[in-house]
Amino acid sequence: MTPTHQPDALTSLEDRIQQAVQLVIRLRQEKDAALTQAAEAQAESGRLADELAALQAERKQVRTRIEKLLEQIEQLSNA
């Protein structure tokens, strides 16, 4: 290389390094955002699973009560 090309090569290298640094910073930010989003989704999933279990238990209770009422109505019909 000639001395006149050295500053251009050095400037080009500096630019590429700066671009690489900016890319790494952006990718780390995206990773952090994705991890936060994943944690929030996992928490929401747990909350929904709890809600589903509660609704299923409530449904079972309602079904039991309705079956008892139907039995009582049947007993009235047979009497």
C-alpha cells in the first residue's frame, strides 16, 4: 500500500468496526427485548393456566349441582 491509501484503508476499517459495534448493540437490545417478552408471555401463560383450572373446577361444581337438581326433579316425576 502506498501512504496515500493508508488513511482511506484505516477510515474504511474504522467505519466497518463502528458498524459492527452498532450491530452488536442493536442485537443485544433486541435480545433483551425478546427475553423480556418471553418472560411476560410465560407469566401470562401461567396466569391463563390458573384461570383455566379455576373455570374447570367451577364447571365441575355447576355440573354436580345440576345433576342433583335433575335427580330431585326425576324423583318428583316418579312420585
